Amino acid sequence: MEPYQLTIAQAHQQLIDKQLTSEALTRSALARIEAIDPQIGAFITVMADQALDQARQADKRIASGQAGMLTGIPIGIKDLICTRGARTTCGSRMLENFIPPYNATVIEKLNQAGAVLVGKLNMDEFAMGSSTENSAFHVTRNPWDRQRIPGGSSGGSAAAVAADLCLAAIGSDTGGSIRQPAAHCGVVGLKPTYGRVSRFGLVAFASSLDQIGPLTKNVADSAVMMNVIAGHDARDSTSIPRDVPNYLDALNGESLDGLKIGIAEQYQNHAGMDTEVAHAVDRAIAVLQERGATCVPVSLPHSDYAIAAYYIIAPAEASSNLARYDGVKYGFRDPAPAELMQMYRNTRSAGFGAEVQRRILLGTYVLSAGYYDAYYGKASQARTLIRNDFKQAFADCDVIAAPVTPTPAFKLGENVDDPLTMYLSDIFTLAINLAGLPGMSVPCGFTRAGLPIGLQLIGNHFDESRLLRVAHHYEQATEHHLRRPAIDAAG
């Protein structure tokens, strides 16, 4: 096995046993990126020199006996998380040359843990998209089939982990942007409870929905990542002052006896559901039952309003957050405007892509005088109803099992001119963000064409430990997570 193929736990053991050095592991990952990423397009910026410096420092730390689980481990970062001295583009021409003067809190935590940051990963511009086709720089391709999307907006993060370009990655999830690409790329993706991981230094899309989380090769590695990145941050007003458990401890236990899995009728036999996806999810639920869990019916009666509510609330918040990109303070500026208003118009027209412009216009409209109550106000009320549905459901169950996506990964370009169809691909993930709940995607099978399928597990607020436990039990009973796409330098 090549070093870049290791999980975090395997690499950590080899590092502390002196079978491997962090510098050798990092060089292996960087060589893999150089050989394979031209076919995938997972990275926007590769930070090779910085990564090797961090690896050498990690080796000194390991030699002194001070290694943590992430010390010396190569990790990729979604390119909307600020990294001091390394450009952070958000997949946009607007920030193409932006170099932050500070680190995001998650970057500080990873640095403190001794992780090695190998580069910044491609994404839909300002996290607006479900396919990573909206990046201003290049598309990212699914390692399982390079004619298909990897999902989005954290498509670069999921593709990098699936293709063994890094041992784990950090993404962000506003409406499914960790879970959906994780499902399409056959990796594990965890969206924590809103407020569980600091958003300080995350370039905002929709501030009440965005949440940072890990994408990994297996469930145990997600627990390792959460042990490092979770926790209260006084610099983030939405961060919750709550103790962080040891998430690795949650993986213990021999059975799921007594666990109640909620099966929501609204997620069963949904219109547009691919038959192979439905069967794979049903088989996964049956495996959990074999491990001791019982299934109970639950109802989420307002889930049909999730897409409508999300695509009012998220664009409204985006229109406010993206107002700062005006060519005055930082970022792209039209080089030769005749006057101030033309500079504003030209800067935002050239700096933002079509999807971002579409959402800004929609968000500005629903917040405008005369329409606020009719649209944003109603969407906020629907959000409350959705949150209450989950609250009632968790009175009867411990976790909810559902599909992540209604279909496997679709072909590049297939839905790029059909925004509504693209938006509908997030139909099973949006409500979790509206309710602020944790959710994760675990590989649960493959289509006949060899495309990955994900099982979504949804938990109550701050119940990531239970999600990890259930997912780990499922993983121990199956081998889907062990499969890797066949891809080499020859293509």
C-alpha cells in the first residue's frame, strides 16, 4: 500500500512506530497530486513548500513524543476557508488573488494539532452549486467516472479524498455541500450541528446555514477530525459554548440494541428517486437492523417546503454577505471605469459568475420593500415548522435514515442550464441545514455502472457521537468504504 492510500489512523500508527515519516507521507501525497489531479481538478492551489515545512516540523514533534492523531497528516482545505499567506479564492474571479492576513479558527486548530495542509480545494463559486461546475477556474471531475460531477459545492474536497490526493479534507455544508459530494464520491462526509465548529474565517454564503465539517475515508477518521476542529470560539457569535466529547469513544460498543431509526415517509418512494439508490438505502437500513436497531415510522410533513424555503433564505443572506465585494475594499476591481457607479456594475458583473449573480438578484428581490413579508417572512415561518417536525420526530427515534441524493452523480453539463433540476438534487439535504441538525453521508453501495451511493444519517442537535456510532457499526458490517476508484497517472 502506498502512503497516500492510508487512512488517518493507519498513517498515525506508522508515524509513531517510525515506519514512516511525515515528510515521506507528504511527498507521497504531493506526487500523487502532481500525477493525478490534472485528470480530476480537485485543487485550485497546491501549497507544496508550506506542506513540506509543516511535515518537517511534524516529524520533530513526533520524535519528541508529542504527536496527536493529526500530527503529520496531509489534509486538503476547501478554498473558502481563510489561510494566512495562501490565497483563498472561493472559486471566484472576485477573490482570485486574495491572500488573507489571518487564519480561520479551524486552520488554527489544525495547525495546533500538527496537521499538514497540502492545498486549497476547488468548489462552486462562493459555495453556490451542487456540481462544482460553477467554479471560475475549472470543473472538478468524479474520480469514479470523469465524465460525471463529483457533487458540490465541496466537490474538490470529496474528489481529493476519493482519489487519495490527501488523507482527509475540510469542506463546508450550507444545504448539503459536504454530504452530497461525499455520497457521489464514495467517502464519508459529516455536517456537524450548527454552532459546533467555528465559522470564524469561513467566507460566508448564508450565515445561518453554513457549517464546516470533515470529509474522510472512513468514519473513525471523521471522529478524529471532529476531535480537533469542534469547540466553542468566542470570535464566532454563532458558536455554542458546549463541551466537546471524545468522538472516538463513540465508536465503541458491539451492537445497536435499543437504537430506534426513524424512517420518514416523505423520504420513501419520493418522485424522481432512482431505483438503485432506493434499493441501496433500504439494504443499508436492513444491515442496521441486523446489528440490533429497530425502525420506527416518523413524519416530516413540512419537508416539501424545504427547497422553497432554502432558496429564499440562502439567496437573501448571500445578497447581504456578497454586497461587500464592490471593487472598493479588496478583491477584483474593474480596471478602467469611467465613473463610480460604472465601476460597481462592471466589477460585480465581471467578478461574479452566472449562478452567483442569479442568487444575488433573487436574494435582493425577496428582501426588497413590499416583498420581504411575502417571501422571506414566509420562508422563515416554514423553517420553524421544519425544525419543529424534526423535534417531534426525535421524540420517537434516535436517528433518521434517508437517502443523500435522489440519483447517482449525473454527467458534467447535463443540468448546467437547468437550475431547477440542479436545485432538486439537494431535496434530501436542505432541511437538515434549515433545522441546524447534524447529518452525515456514509457509502452504502454502488450502481451497476459503478457509481457510489450514500446513506444519510440525521441526528438531533449535538448528537454527532451517536451518528458516528451508528455509521461505524454500519461500516464494520460492510465493505463499501474500502473501495477506491481505479485511477492512475496514465488516466
